[in-house]
Amino acid sequence: MTTAFKTALAPTLSFLLALALWQAAVMALHVPVYLVPGPRAIFHAFAADAPGLLAALLATLSVTLAALVAACLLGVCLACAMAASHWARAALQPWAIILQVTPVVAVAPLIVVWVGNPFAAMVVCATIVAFFPIFSNTAAGLAATPPELLDLFRLNGASAAQQIFWLRLPAAIPYFLAGLRVAGGLALVGAVVAEFVTGAGGVASGLAFRILEAGYRLQIARMFACLALLASAGLVINFGLGALSRVVLAKRQ
């Protein structure tokens, strides 16, 4: 039995056991489906409208992916600017902290008004949530470059841009990948929160709107099916970015 198989077997068995206990408890205690539906009722609710729920999941994931890409570009660029200049570090760091501590729910209505386009507004909200882990981890990686290598680059007349591009950025890759894995889950959370706040509905609406819709109609099993899809998407994003990190770091060795 391989190590990878053992690693996958333990969470799978625990998940199946939890589902079995959940279903048994709901049946034994006769819990109404409108309070806590069992896994069987949730599966039937998903099967009743699988194409619609999967389309909503894709809409949410499109916001998540766009926000993650934007957070990567913004976080890496600002971290490089801070590494290149002490003045830039002093100017940018307070703004980064402000973005971290500001609740996106509080500013989302303003973003919707300012941006206008609902999709772009949701991407901006999700980017704010996902930005800080990438920015802080990349900045830490750039600052952790071995000083003897920096001295070597300076002795050979390397400019600040050359030092960042050829030395500091490659050394910061493990830090960036760690921040990226955290930001992947946060981008999904930010996308869902943005959908809740903006109230984006219609044909291309995401899972957050479907959760609100199910709640208004007391379709609790359908609501749980949407939550299960979000949880599954979060697991896939986390494991996918973890696999990407292992592949990239293995090639660096």
C-alpha cells in the first residue's frame, strides 16, 4: 500500500463514516428535513437540479479564479516594490494592513456603486480578501534572501531590479506558494461573500444566490447541497494548489 494511497484513504474513510453517522442520527431522531436534512435528502436535492447548481458553481469559480489571478499580480508587484525601495515599503505597508483589517462586507456596497459592473465588483471584493496572504508571504520571502548572495550581486554591479528578478524572486517562490494556497481558499470565501452582498442574481448567478434563494423557499436540503458544492470546491482548490506547490518545489531541488 503506497503512501499516497494511505494519505487519501484516511480522510475518505472518515468522511464516509461521518456521512453514515449523520444519516443514522437524522433517521433515529426523526429530525425534520426542514431543520437538518440527511445526506440522502441532500443528494436528492442536488440530483433534482444538478445542471443548475453546477452552472452556479462555475459562476462562483470564475469570480474566484479572476480574483486569485488579480491578487497574485497585485500582491507580487507591491511586494517587489517594497523590496526595491524603503520609501515604497513605508508608503505601501499601512495601506496593505488597512486592506487586511477592513471587512469586505462594509465596503462592498460602495465597490458595487463605484465599479458598476456586477462581475467586476465581485472580483474586486474577492481580490481584497485574497490579496494579503500573497502580499505578506512574498514580501517575507523577498526579505529572507541570503545576505551573502545579495552582497555577491552588488559586488558584480547588479541593479536593484536585477537583484529582485534574478535573485530575490526565485528565493521567494516557496513563500509565494504558501501564500497562494491560503489565498485560494480566501478567494472562494471572498467570491461567496461578494455574491451575498451584491445580491447578483439571474441566469449566471453563483452559489451564494442559490443559497439565499433556497433559504427564502425553505428548501433546506437544496441549501445544504450548495454548501456541499462550495466545500468540495474549496477542497479541490486547496489540494490542487498544494500539488502545484510540490511540483514546483520538486523541480527546484
